[in-house]
Amino acid sequence: QLNKDQLNQFYQKSEDLFLEYKPIVIFENLHQFFDEIKNQGKTINILSNTGFIKGKTMRKFLISENLDQYIDFHIYSDEMNCSKPDPKIFQEVKNLLPNQDLDVKQVLHIGDNPVADYKGAKDFGFNAHLLTPKI
């Protein structure tokens, strides 16, 4: 049996470890790439199913990598109490778009999960790209 304090201690320790041993940003020119996207008048947003790492921790990581400046909005499943492929979470993306007249087909969702990312986005009406590992 865990109480709320123990659970919060676990999350805090998880966050501390995550931020101490941060993921490596593997794209060398990511800042330049994001600058190019933003200079085209496009937005960059995050829609993520969170597992062991909470949305608040991901925000801290993005700030530490100076990537937060490029993100127009963040949506994390732990904060929405639903996850991809639930259409409610894709609807939240649509609701937060700065241009509400934008056709949903003009939204590109990029992800690595064929069901949650690709099928979920396509079923909602977004365009989708499935990232697949290079072999």
C-alpha cells in the first residue's frame, strides 16, 4: 500500500534522476531546424502520452535544453487524464491551435506509435507521419 506522500516522493526521485541523466538530443541542428519552421509561420507543439515521466518534468527538460522557446503549447496525457489515440486529446490540439480556421488536414502529427500516434491522428483527421527506426 502506497500513500500519497510515498507516491510523490517516487515521482520527485524519478524527476531528479531524469533531469540528472537527461536524454541526449540526437539532432545536431535542432535549434536551426526549429528556427526554420517558426520562420515559416508554423507552430511546433507537443502532444505526448506520458508514462513514468510527467508533463511538468518534460517542460523542465525542454527548458534545460533551451527548446521551450519553440513550443507553442504542450499537451501531456497525465495532465489531460486521457491519452492517444483518444480523440479527446487530439481535439485539445485543435482547440489550442492559434488559427482556428486551419483545416485539420494541415496539422501534421509525428510519432513513433502506429496506433496511438499514426492511427489516432489519422482517425481524427490530422495528417500523420510514423517515425520508424533505421535498421
